[in-house]
Amino acid sequence: MKTIRIHEFGGPEVMKPEEVERPVPKAGEILVKVYASGVNPADYIVRQGGNELLKPFLKLPLGLGLDAAGEVEEVGSDVTGFKKGDKIYGIPNFLDGTYAEFIAAKANQFALMPRNISFNEAGAIPSCALMAWSGIDLGKVHAGQRVLVHAAAGGIGNLALQFAKSKGAYVIGTASEHNFDFLKQLGADEVIDYKHKDFADLLHNIDVVFDASPVRDEDKRMKMAAALKEGGIFVTVQIANPFSDEFLEVLAKKHAQGKMIRRDLDVAQSLTDIAKLIEEGTVKVVVSKVYPLEKVAEAHLDVETKHVRGKIVLEIRKEN
């Protein structure tokens, strides 16, 4: 089978196609015939050698990719929730990667994909949706709250916006000006240009801030914290970027909490719940561009611009 692996860290050119043996699922695993994989900022971070959090775990050679959508090809022993032919979506075993025609992965990291979308759309969802789901859960978002989603047009942000709206919150999204109409279509009640010189002055009495940006920016982090109301909650996806003492002081003055998204979610249940929202039409899947597997380098360069609307997807094989 064909897969993309790296044997050294560096630019997009280090990603090489290889022919390898098809994996065999172990106990508790399924063999997934992969149709699509999302491309995430974490993919190029790993390709480049990782950040402070990831570096200790990166052992070459390794695969890339955090999302998979496809069909169950085979089930290992002790797997009862799936059968051959089921259309599923989920995440791989840690650092195994999904830029491959087949992957073996833990069954409890997958769920039946939404019935009303394509494999390419389903491949765009898992990792970003789980981070957005975690953030909205950690923020304890509920009806009537004012919620700020920073970088709301991105892969995590657009889903966080929609999840917050599904809870009945009043949602403010930050984005560049050309994404204003896009966010309004997704349900944003207000949209703010994050480059605006009066960014801080436009935000007040925010119950929950969800910083979905992959870009480190202490100034914006401080401004968003200052916008929190007494007892508010600040949640960020930047788990490799610890809260500074100054930032924690701002939170303490407001008796507010700062939280990093967690990775201890029940993945299968979360993906099942997310699938229901998509099937109901409450949440839309946004795919900006689809690349064939052989153009993985172009896909990475696109994601590295940090200005992608929604998600970029690798099409591993054509849907029947």
C-alpha cells in the first residue's frame, strides 16, 4: 500500500511516498480503508521537528496526519462496535499518521461518520472538531452567554463557533475582514477584525473566550483576557504555549479561569454527538480545498499560510 512518511525533519520536500506492508489490526483495533485525511497545522509542525511539547516523542521515520475518514476493512479481536464496510471517521494511533491507503487504529478512536456528507468532508472533521468540542465543554458554554471565538474562520474556530451557537450562546468571532460574511453565514452574531487597532475596546463582558488560533500572540491573549467578565473562563488550543505570570495575574483579578484544551475526551462518543449535529444541519463542514495525495507538499504550503478558511483535505482515494 502507499503511504507518506518522513525520514528527516524539514520542509515539504521531506514527505516521501513509500510502498509498505498493509497493517494488521491488533486486539481492539480496526483496519481502515482511508478515503480522506484532513491537513492540520500540527502536521507541518511535526514535519518540521515539533514544538516543545512534541519533540520528545518524535522518532523517525514517522507518518503524518491526524484525521481519517474511510471504511472498515477488517476488525481485530475484541471489537464489537463495527463491521466491514461501515463508513467511519476518527483519529489514528499516536504519530502513526493518516496519509496512507490503510491504517490500523484503536476502534474507540472512531465513530460512524455523518450520513449526509462525503468522505472528503468527514476527513476534515475529527481532530479540529474534538479540540473545538473540548474547548466549548471546558468553557461550560450555555444559552445566553457571550462567547468570543478568536480565529473563528479556521478549522477549529469555525466549529467552535457553531458548537457554541448550538448551545444557545451569543457568539462573537474574530477574523480578517474577507471572512466576515462567511462567519455570519455560520451564525456569528458579531464579527471583529482581529487586526483592528481598537481590538480590546470592542470587547466587554465576555463569559467565555476560546482562543482557536495556532499563532502565538501574547498581546492578543492579554486583550482577550481583559475582556472577560468577573468569573469568566479563557480556553486555548495552544497547549505548548503556557500562560505567563502576567496573563494569570489578569485572570486572578477577575476571579477568572484559564484552561488548555484536554485530550482525555471520550473520542468515539464525542464524534458520535458531533455527527448528530451535522446530520441535523446544525453544524456545517467547511472544506476550502481538496488535494490528491501526490500533491501533499502543496497542501502543506497552503496550510502554512495560516489563512485557510475551514479545512484543507487530502483525497487518498476517490469515493465510489
